[in-house]
Amino acid sequence: MRRLLDSDLELLVESDFIYLPLLLDPDIEKETKKLFGSTSDREGYEHFNTDHIIKHRDCLFVKTISIKSLIKHFDALNPYYYNRLKSHCLEKYQLSGETDAIFLDETLELILFHIMPHFVRVRRGLRRKKPDKEGILDLIKERVDVPQSYYRDALRFINVEALNRVYQDLENHRPIFNPPENGLWRAQELKEWLHEAIQARILADAHNRVKKTLEVRRQLTHTKPEHIAIYFYIADKGAIEIDNFGFYKMKSYKEYWIYKRTGQYVLKDYYGRSYLFPDCRVAVSTYYTPLKPFVIEKYKHPFLRGQQAGQEICLTGFEAPDELTADAVIQTLEEGITALLYGYDARRRNGYHSLDKTFVHIPTITFEDYRL
Amino acid sequence: MTLLKEIQVERAKHRAKKPLRKNVFNRISSIVKQYHLQQCFLNALDHAQEHLWKDDSERFRVRMKKPMKFPLFSLVTQKEYSITVSIMNRVENPYLEFVHAPEEILMSEYLYRLNPSIHPERLMRFHFETLVMYEQRKRDSRITIKETRKRDLACRE
């Protein structure tokens, strides 16, 4: 398609379809001569029995692509060129698409305002009440060093007037898609027309986006810019850690890993010898249910089958919750941490591995390097 | 052979796949497309015969035949189609099946008249200009031998 529009061919546009010059060989020529019973609609046009071939000014043209379909699916046909055009259009109107989504992320809201307060110590002073959303965001602001650039972006973001003007601008120039006139077009001319039509389509799509964005931003007009800056920081970095509690936003769609650090801890073996285990992060994924705790790092422990990263912790008597709720996540994390720190029974040597060497079987994982 | 077997053999023959052969149209249209031949080539074709008959044989030289890939199905624009058909109508000789370049099209008629029985393998292998040079020298040497014999006879008399 690209080569066609960059060529020096003459194309025929008729009833929203592109007609290309018909290529011939002796058999095709015979067939076109057989197609008699042509009806003349307009001067210079002859349609044969089907409307697939048109004779215009003694040249034969064959029906090919629908122009509407070409515009509708252009993003799939030529993604690079379409994305370039789109970036140019959106840059012109300063639309930040993905950033708005962070304010509508329910999982993030759950983590920040329902799970985090359980794990993070809030200095309430004389107050007895649990901190509200503002209080939690103030806490994050105190504990996390958010760069000034996010604060500046936040100030621009809450400036609704600018976006209102953009919306009015789009309303007034509401792009109207006019089909091209019927007749002969040079390929380059048709390419330019197509360029304009696709921009019009992008703006029409952006029009709805601007409307939605305005609705989101109007709800945030009373929010402090520092708090909005925190959201931008999270959207950009995808992670935050406060008081050994934190979360990661994974690249896959809306998956978060919520984790709590165990800190260093000591376990004793059958003979009372101590083993110092390093710090690790016990996490829960919000994407997969039932919720099960796993260790993020490459780690070894009697309750972990191997020594690779991302191993599930062996839990007995624990029914993994199916629904993603704050209580379920808190319970799962606590169960995982409890199992690692307190679950190992030195006398029964429960778990996949034993801390001390037994002579029953050859151990695959040893903990000699942890012995104090 | 029984009647049944005869019918079976006949039907098998009809069902047998016929290989697609590249025809003259494919060849000429490919050359027209590749070399962007225009109306002026047809004018040159009309005058080619006169020039070739008049020209000195020393003008021709040995040339390599450029290999060219011809497509199985050749589709051309209306303009190219009309030029191709015009060439095929003006140059109606069996050597047209072996041309690889426009200059060979111009020389095919002349070569055919010089020697209409050149083996197809030679036509496929050698450039027409080389063959024209060869045929002309052969003809010239035959003429020279005839004239020498005539002179000898005249001298004896």
C-alpha cells in the first residue's frame, strides 16, 4: 500500500473505492472484450456487467480497496506511520493518556489506603483515629523522596482551564470526514488526502479521550499537588517502599507484587545450633488467585523447594483466599512471614529440607553457610 | 488393450498435468517492462531492417548474452500491453522466443533471414549480434570463394 501511494500512478476514486489500472495479458484482454452490455452512467465512464471494472477515458480500472476501511484499519496496516502521526497530534494538544489511568487504578487504591496502613507505622501522636487518604499520602510524602519535577507536572495536571480550552478547540474544529471526490487522482495527491483523513480520525478519537480526562481531572481539583506528584512518581517508577513494606507494578497489565521484608532472623536446628537467615521479601501477586505467598529473591529455606527466585512458601493448614481484598492480602503475607520465621520445627524437621545434616538421604540444599 | 484399459489411459492423459510454458508474450512484455520501452522503439523497429542490411559486417561484434529471469505470469499496464502486442505483430519470426534484450528484438528478423535454421541451443546461448556477425562472415566468405572461382575460370579461358 505504501509503495502504491508513493508511486506515480494515476488512480481512480469511485463511490468510496480505489480503482487501480487493470493489468493485462492476452487472456485478461479477451475477457474484458467479452464483457459486453456496458452501461454508460456518466460521461467518460463505462461500467461493465459488474462494477469491478470501470473504463474511464479508454483506460480500464479494477476495484480494489475501500477508502473507509483503509482509514479505519490504518493503524494495523502501517503502525509506525500511524503512531508517528498520533504522537504529533497528541503532542500538539498536550494529552497525557496513561497518567490519567493511575488515578482510576482500584488495585493501587487498595494497596495504598487499605493494606499499607496495616504494615506501616503511622506517627499519630495523640490522635486515636486511623489515618485517612490524605494522611497516608502525607506519610508517603514524608518518607519517600519525590523529585521536584513530579511536583511541577502535578501543577500542570490540575490546571483544568488549559484542558478545557483544548476541549473547546476540538469541539469547534470537530473533524468532519469528507470522502474524496470521484475521479482520477495522482497517487501522491491521494496520499496527502489520506494523511489529512487519518489525522481527523485521530483527533476524533482524542476528542472522547479529552472529555474523559477532563472528568477525571475535575474530581482532583481539590487534591494537593504534592499528593498528585506521588501518583505520578508511582506511575513512573512503579514501586514504593516504606518501613520494609512496598509494592512493584509489573509490566503485565495491572499486576502488582505487594511485599513485606522479613529482616534477618535466626532458626535453630535439632542440636540447638543457630542459623542466621538473610533478609528477603515475602510477596503476593494481585493478578493470580488464589493468593499465595512467595519469596521474591533467590533464597533457600527449609520451606522452599529449591534456591531460585519466586518460590512459593510451603504452608499447611492455610486456605489461600480466592478474592483480592485487603484482608486477604494482609493475611496471606502474614502467613508467609510467620511460616518462614516460626514455622520450622527443629525436632520434627518439618519442611522440604533439614537445617542439620541427617543420614537418611543426601541433602540437595544445605545451610552450613548460615550457621553461626 | 481392452476397451476399459483404453478408456482409462485416455482419461489419464487428459487428467495429466500440462506444464505451464512461458510464451512469447511473457518474454516480450518482460523486456518491455524491464527496459521501459516506449513508442520510439516501435519506430526504431520499423527502420531496423534497412539499417541492418546496409550496415557493414565489421560493425557487429561478439557480445555476451545477458541472463534474464522471465516470470511465469506477466501482467503489464495497458500502454506496455499495446507496445508488446505491436512488437509481436511486427516481428513475426520464431527467433523471437529466444530474445533477451531490445537489441536482439531488432536483430531477430535480420538473423532469421540470414539463416532460418539456427539451432535453438545456439539461439539460447549466444547473443544475436554475435550470431549475426558469424552468419554475415560466413555469407561473405561464401561470396568471396564464388568470386575467386569465377576469376580462376575466366583466367583459364
